[in-house]
Amino acid sequence: MRAVVQRVTEGSVEIPSENYFASISKGMVILLGVKENDTEADLNFVADKCANLRIFEDDNDKMNLSLKDVNGEVLVISQFTVYGDARKGNRPSFTDAAKPEIAEKFYNLFIDRMKENLGEEKVKGGLFRAMMLVKIYNDGPVTIIVESK
């Protein structure tokens, strides 16, 4: 499992075809990719790591605080393209990404685990397999990759 974590001042997802909109203020936008053969242990590791990742500044301007410490929110977006392999040719291969039915299950379980870590009201998501418009106001910018393997 791979999470591209971006510290944000705000973030949102819009899906015009579904009349769907979700937004967060200070926190993280997580672009989540599920890999073929990921397990629930991988999911728990990545979710717990993201919830406790100390990427927010303390009073001394040191990245020393987590989402929990700053009462931050999280927006989780399913994104199989984080497993795009562009080493050969010019068109990325996505063979490492999990099949949609598996990825959707893990995406939903990831959101549930984040809600366990942070609270129901602090976690929002997009819609699996939808074409989404995602706004990310990266703060810093700070972008961290969290992987289970």
C-alpha cells in the first residue's frame, strides 16, 4: 500500500456527475494506492502511520506534531495511478495496482481505520472509481510517501 501524504491548509474533492463535494481545512490529503497482494496488516500500518505522522510544526517551527495534536482533518482519495510504473516506454503500466474490487474494499477499510484513529467527523473521502476534481492547498509544501513494503 502506498500513501502520498500532503500537508494542507485545505483540500476538497468534487464529482460534478454525482453532485458530490467534500472538503477539509488544516490537515492532510492522502492519495491512496492499493497494491496487488496487500493485506489488512499493510492497511493498518499505513493508516496508523499517517494518523501519527509528525509533519505539523510546533511552537519552535519543528515538524513535531501529528494530525491528532493539531486537531486536523484528512481527505482520502483513491488513486491507483500512484502505482504507475513509467520506467519503460512513455505510457505508465499499472500492473502493480490491485484490481478494482479489492482496491475498493481496502480503500473503505482504510477510511474506517482513519476514523478509528481520528474520529468520524475528521475523515472524508472521494468516491471510488469516479472522475474527481481534487483541490490540494499544499502547506509548505510538505509531501511524504508512506509505504507498507
